[in-house]
Amino acid sequence: MKGLPSIAVTIIFLMFFLNACQRATKNSDVVVSNQETIEDRCEKECKEYTERHCPMLITDDLILESMYFERSTRAICYNYFVNDNCNKRFDNLDSGQMKNVLINELRETASMKDYIDNGFNFHYIYSSKILDITITKDDL
């Protein structure tokens, strides 16, 4: 529990940097431009974000390794590397509480509204499943 504030602050910080998929439409089957679906666009922009910005040092203990769109689950996925110091903090972390922090941040981040409205999911993976949180459209 002691490590939660710094991890929560890190997550909040990330919410403002991880806006790879820009604007969604109200219907995922609608073409956004030049025959490109919202899924196509999201996949492309997540890939470009990863190529340009990853690995990204978030804190001394946490690195964003990649961001990608998983079509089969319609999830924007974030993969993080957590070093040994941060691993110890994750041992004492309540994953339900962490999921609630992430859900609240997603709900309050204006740039995520279109994705939420279009039924996108969000998947956060911390170092080989030390902590693995999936937030579905039903959670939001």
C-alpha cells in the first residue's frame, strides 16, 4: 500500500501522454478517412507512437516499453517494464484499487472519451504479469 501513491501518480501522468489514437467516431464500422476504419487508425497510431517514443522512461522504476492496439479485444494495450525496486511496491498493491484508479483516470481524461464511447478496452501489463489489469467497456 505504501507504494500506491507514487504508482498512482505515474498512472495519472501516463494518461496524459498516451493519447496515440486521436479521434474515434460514434460507430466503429464508419470510415474515418480514405477507407480507414477507427480500428485501422488506432492500430497505426499506436504503432507510430511506440516507434517514436518507446521505450519511454516514466520514473526511475517504470518504463513504457510499447503501446499497441489488439483488434481481437478492441483494446489499447500498454506494456511496462518495472524494475526490482518497483516490483517490491507492486507486491503490496491491491490490484482492485489500482484498477479503480485507472478507471477513474480514463473516465476523467477527455481525450479518452471517444474510445470509451466506441467500446474500446484498455489493457495495462506491468513486467510479465506482475500486475495485469484489463478495463472493459462494461467497467466504464
